[in-house]
Amino acid sequence: KTEQKDKLESLLQEFRLQHVRKNNGDTLSGGESNTTVDAGLVPRPASLGDKVFVDNNGNGIQDAGDTPIGGVIVTLISNGTVVATTTTASSGTGIGCYSFTGLTPGIPYSVSFTTPATFTTTTANVGNDATDSDPVAGITVPVTLTAGENNTTLDAGFVRPILTPQLALEKVVSKTKAQLGEVISYTVLLTNTGTASATSVVVSDTYSAGLSLVPGSVSVSTGSF
């Protein structure tokens, strides 16, 4: 009887070892293989961004003297489709900065920058990618991000156009020929076709020998040109 009891205890112990709890609360029978316990994983989202700046010396690089530009419209594009739009910060410590978060790894993204009023784009891709200006014709080349990556190299630099006046002077005479004693009128036209106003402009004129000025006949307009 003792031998039979020991054998029974051994069988019971083996039975216990062959029964474990499943993940869903069921039990596995001896020799059973459960291939239904799965786990799904998703890649960590990525992000990108950086800064829009005034390229004060026009070298295409963010230098110490360059200043950020707030309120610039920035558009995120993937495969020709607009994904999101934001504007660069206009206040705080991150003036001129922008970012796009929650992006899908493995997908190409480009960034488009709307040129601010009175600015033009600076030269692109002339130096270190972390500090140079990237957009060509307003948009960067596509970048493909890895899981968890934060790409902070997509910058845009703009320059203020050089504004200069361009003056032209024209003198028009009322007659090409005149008899002795006839009155000839001259009109002097000053025009500015440049991109900036001209100030403190002085125009002087002379007349040919044999002519005399009619008193009170000269009128001059003044103002900005």
C-alpha cells in the first residue's frame, strides 16, 4: 500500500507540473501548445523642426548676428499632400522656431516656408546642415525619419532686399526753334524708379547764352521721390 501511495503522489505531482495558467485565465493541459498569445508593437513617433531667421549678412548660414522671424507660415508635406500647418513662434525664448510632432517613421516629409513680406530667400545648402538654410524654391528636400527621431536641421533663412533710389532727369523744351522775342518753356522732370525714396535731392539747371529768364516764371514742386 505504501508503494502504491507513493506512485499515486508521483503521478499527481507530474499532473500539477503539466497544468499552468494561460494568459487569459484558462489552463494548459499536459502537452498542449497555445499559439494565440500575441503582442502588438508600434514604432515611437518622430518629430522635426527648427528655426526661420533673417540672414543679415546674406551668407546662407545662421550666424551670431542673425535674428529670428516670428509668425512665418510653415507647412508640412508628405508625398505632395499637406499634412499640417503651423507658424513660427512670435514670443518667448523660442522666437522663430517651429516643430511638427507625432510623425510616422519611414514616411518622407518636406517642409515649405511662406516667404515673409518684404523678404526674399537666401542661398540654400551652403554649409553645415544644422545651421544653413534648407528650402529651395520655398521647400526642403524630403527627409525620412526613424522611430523616435527628432530632426532639428530644417531651417529657412531670408534676406531683406537692398533698397536704393534710381533717379532719372529729363528736360523737355516747348519749341525746337524760336524767333527773337518768343518765349520758350522748359520742363525738368525728375523721376525715381528705384525701390527706396530719395531725400535731400537738389536739381540745378542752366540755359543757353542769348536767353533770359522771365521773372516769376519758375515753379518747382517739392516732396518725396
